[in-house]
Amino acid sequence: MPWVDPRDIAAVATGRLLATDWSGRQVQAVHGPADLTWTDAAAALSTATGRTIEARQITADEQRAAGLSEVVIEGIIGMSAGFTPEQPRSALTTTPSSLVGWAATHLRPAL
């Protein structure tokens, strides 16, 4: 899955809004620098935080037991099962900020 820094989304949106060569409604994908598996994301977060983080698949029942609502569970399943982006990764849709960088800047200080 693509993992995207919110700053990259803002930069793309700002560029699109300030451009004078478009009208109507358009879609602009923002994919981050690389597609990551859950294991890749856990490794990136481990690197950024200095803590061991492991990806572990849990059932919907385990999610319910953790207090997640059905809407949240469906959202998680929808994000991780068979995700296909509307636009494929390209030079235009690939943005520079990594999950490691985001986590080091925003998550590590909160720990």
C-alpha cells in the first residue's frame, strides 16, 4: 500500500490549486515514495522510533475485543485487503517523504 506523508498531500494539493491549466473536477493520486507491506511499515516505524514494532494479523473478533467499532474494522479491512489505487504509481503520483521520516519527526517525539 502507498503510505503518504500529509505534507506531501498538502504540497500536491497546493500545486494543483495554484495551477492555471485545469478546470472542473480532476483526480490526482498521491502515492508516497514506495508501496509498503504491513511488515515494511512496521520495520520503518521500528527504525524511526527505536522500538521493536511487529506487524501481526488479527481477526475481526480480536479487533472487536480491543474496542474497535464495526465501522473502524470495515475501514481497516477495506484499506488492507485488495487495495487498488485509482491511478497507478508514476513519476507524477510518487512523492518524496518516507514513512521513516514522518515517524521520526512526528511519532518519536510523542513516545
